[in-house]
Amino acid sequence: MKRTALGASVLALVVALTGCGTKTVSGTPSGESFTDAQELVRAASSKTAEAKSSKFTFETALAGQKFTGQGAGRYDGANTAMQMSMDVGPVHEEILYVDGSAYIQLPEEYREKMTGGKPWGKLDPNNPMAKSMGASTNAEQNDPSKYLDQIQEAGTIKRNEQTTLDGQPVTHYWIDVDLTKVMNKLADSGYPQEMLDLLKGKTGTIPLELWLNQDLLPVKITEDLGSMMKAMGAPSQLTDMTMTMTYTDWGTPVTLTAPPADQVGDLKLGG
């Protein structure tokens, strides 16, 4: 289960970093694009709030391993819900956030030890490992508009271009995210202090790329987190870290419910 725990922690870190006046962008009559990060995010966040839901895929590359997954989410404040299928090395997990709680479905070989033989485990928010996972146990932090908030608070648009992605017109933005500012934002969000302490006093930027479609909705986000991992003092093999997220089917209704109570055990994490 060490791979599983590592994957959950990595996912937590990625997600935490994984929110009105508007201007026109690529695909609109004027073809104008944003040059100010705050204006860009105000427009995009407004559109994600209207759409409320999407499907998504993600891939994180770290230390020669790839953590991949897919799912669907409903982004609606306290009513936010999310379902993810995640592969951490050889381990396949189903993760569900609904009604303010997090559930994980593990392969059968781990269930007896981890969830008392039940198919699903409910994550105890008071568990030390759960606390270290921080934002990943809170579905609202997986709302793309929350991700965009990080850009609004700490991002500077370096350049942009109008192009196509998967056959649709998009505007491609290259953005530098200020490490100090984004850490301040995470502190305000209640992110675990022990994680923030590793970055205290560190400076630098996180290169990020964002693709917005004609409706100002994000369709792809990539991040190079190597500089952040170096700032945290991570071993050299952990400093080559990248993340990619894609979003599709914006506005498609997403209906999720918690697993039946008799199928849920307490998820035992850590010592």
C-alpha cells in the first residue's frame, strides 16, 4: 500500500495547486485574447460556475512513475461531488467525494486490512494521513474554478496564441505562477501547515499552460512542478514532476450518490 499512499499524497499536492466583467477571446468576433491573469480568471471562473459540471482526465509524472485517472465532477459549492478512477502503479482505485465525505474503493487484496473486508472505505478526516492529504479530501478544492483562483492570485501571463486543440478553436496561455503568492493562498485555504513549512521563505515560479475554448471554459491545463519540488528540498529523483488535466463535456449533468452503508468500512491509513 505504499504506492497507494504515495499516489494519494501526490494527488493532494497537485490538486491543491488542482475557482464580472469579461473580454472577448479567441473564437469571438474580435479574436481578442487576455493579457491580464485576473481578467482571464474572472471570465473563465464565471463560465465554469455556469456550466457546473464536466468530465476530466489527469496524469501526473513523478520519479519515473505515472499516476493517471479520469472522472466526472459537479462543481457547486457545498453540493460539490466528484468521482475518479485512479491508477497508482499496479493499484486501481475508485474515489468518490459526495455529501462532504470521501470514499475509496480498493482492490480485493487490500480490503481486509484496509476496510474490514468492505468494498468501500470512508476516509476519517481526523486520521493523520488524511490530514496530510489536506485539500484532496475536500471535493470543493477539485473545482476547476478553485484551480483558476491560484492563477488569479499568483499568475502572470507571459504570452498567448490562438490555435486549435483536438479540432476546436482555443486560446493557449503560458503563465508563470509565483510560488510565494500561491503558498499564501493555500495557507488561507487551510492547507496543512507542515506542507507549507517546507516552502516557507522559498521563491520561484511554477510554469503553467492553460487552454480555453470559445466559451471561456478550460479544456487543458499543464504544470511543471519541478521547481516547487526542488524548493521543498525533495530528492533529485522527485524533482521531475509534471501534471496534465483535460476537461470535456462541460454542462453535462453529473449525479452521484454515496455507497450503501453496508458496503462501507473505515479506511485504515498510516500507523
